[in-house]
Amino acid sequence: MASVELEGVSKHWAAASGAVPPAVDDITFSAEKGELIALLGPSGCGKSTTLRLIAGLDTVSSGVIRIAGRDVTGVAPAARGVSMVFQSYALFPHLSVRENVLFGLRVRKVDADERQRRLARAVDVLGLAALLDRRPSQLSGGQQQRVALGRAIVAETPVCLMDEPLSNLDAQLRAEMRREIRGLQQRLGMTMLYVTHDQVEAMTMADRIVLMNKGRIEQQGTPHDLYANPATTFVANFIGTPPMNVIPATAALLGAPALAAHVPKPFGAEALLMGVRPENLHLADAAAPDRLAARVAAVEYLGADSQIEVRVGDARLLARTPGLVALRADDPVSLAIDMAAVHWFDLSSGRRIAT
């Protein structure tokens, strides 16, 4: 096992048309030994570039990268002690599963007995025994993913990098592979950096999440930290399914005048946004304290619960309530707000205000 540290790392691309925003801008974070860190964010935020910088596939414009305490910023990819699983699996179509898994070991001239030992371990861990003589074209997407994982395992590097490895799979198979990869990482004790745009993958698999936006780190911490204490409106809107409701505080006060007592001092409502998650809004009677008066816009029944979209002036919010509700569009409705779960954000900066 080995730690991975990035300190002030940036990556700038040269452009004939002039300066362009950096792909990665002064990011600092670390992955401790045996941790699974998810690099999460929308397309174009710099997460895959960050992974390529760690692997040495791209060069750093500034900053330092350390693996196991060793500065590897200028070290060749093969000498960094990392393995990588790509989004496309990158399997050789003309080679069997066995030959695909062992290809890297042959290139590095690992002796035959050691190659067989490592192959046997990967086969045992991933259940590849019945597939060893097949070609990639004869495998399902999940089986191809296991082969790509097997190639990373036999390298026996202390650090494994994964670049959106499940994006080509269907929803059910992604859920199965999430559990397999997490279990594999824990059994082998690997330090893993896992790139994804899917917040469900990050929330269910990671020890810690590094959430990126426009080349910078928006927030990093445990999944619970990001869910319960979003640092910005971007985090609030990105984490959670459905995401947090974030509306102007003035709109919230229009539907719930009693909220005025909870507005943090010395801010005025016109300078604030209010955030509350759908599960912290509950159907209530009109006499409930801190109730929010609204009108139903739509109801989605999902079986275990229903999502109710409501209008408060020009603002819209989602509430989640158990089971089936007898509400229709344009019905008046009262929602009780769990004030302990309300967040306030600065309207101009989007940053959360500590209360």
C-alpha cells in the first residue's frame, strides 16, 4: 500500500488563440494508504486530467505529486508504481483473456512462474477461470471489465487508478460492479483513485470524495460531509438524488413568514439563498410551526415514496414523502420544514454561511 499526495498541482494547455483556463488549477489533496478516493464532478471539470497527471500520462505544469512519499512529478509512468483501468477497458481484441491479463508482465519480463502465480490469484479473486481462453469479443461488458481489473491486479502495484470504468455498463451491472470493485479494493488493501461523474458511485464506494468544478476542488471530505454540510451551492446541487432545494430566501419567506426568525444575522433575506433537502420537507397541516405554504406542481409516485414538486411564488421545490399521496396539480399544500437541516448560502458567492 502507498499514499498519494498532490500539492498545488496545475495543468495548463497551450493554445494558438491565446490563454485558456487551466484544465487543473492549484489542487491539493491526498489519498492515505488503503483508501478509496473518488474524484467526482461534471464533464470537463479536470478529474480525468488529474488522474492522468498522477499516472504520468500528462506532464504537470506546476506543483508536486508524491507516491509513497517519493516525488514522482518528473518520473516516467512505468516507474511510478501505479496500475490503471481505462473507461474503454483497452483490451487487445486478438489476444485471449489469459494473454490480455499477462501482457504487461510479459513486457516487463516477469519470469514465467511469477506470472502464473499472479494469474492464479487474479483468477481466484475475479472468477475468470472459465473465461481464460476466450477473446474479448466473446465476453459481456461485465466480463470485459473483470479482465481489465485482472490486468491491474496482476501488476501488484500499491496504487490503482480507475477512469470511469463503469460508464459503458447498464444500470444493474454498474450496481453489481460497484460492490465488486469496492470489495476487491478492501480485500487487496489497494490505494485507489476512482474517477466518476456519477455521484451514486462516489457516495456508495468512496472513503472520501474530492468534488471538482472547473479545474478546482470545490469540496473534499467523506460522503456524509459533502451531503450534510455542502460548502457551496454547487456541492448542494451536485450531491444527493434528488439534489438539495436551493431557492432565494425571499421566496422561502413568501411561503413561510415564520422563517424570518431563522435568517442568520447580520444578513438580510435578499442577500441569501435557503437550502433544504427534499427528505427534510414533510406534509403538514396548516397550523404546523415553520410551515411552508405552496401549491402542487406535479407528483411522481416511485413506489416506496413520492416526490412532490411544489411552487412558492416563482421558486420550485421538491419534497419526498413515504408511499402514495392523494395530491394533484394546483392543490394547496403545507410543508413542515426541519429547521435543523436548513442551510443558508451567500447569494453573491454561493458559499454556505455557518450558523
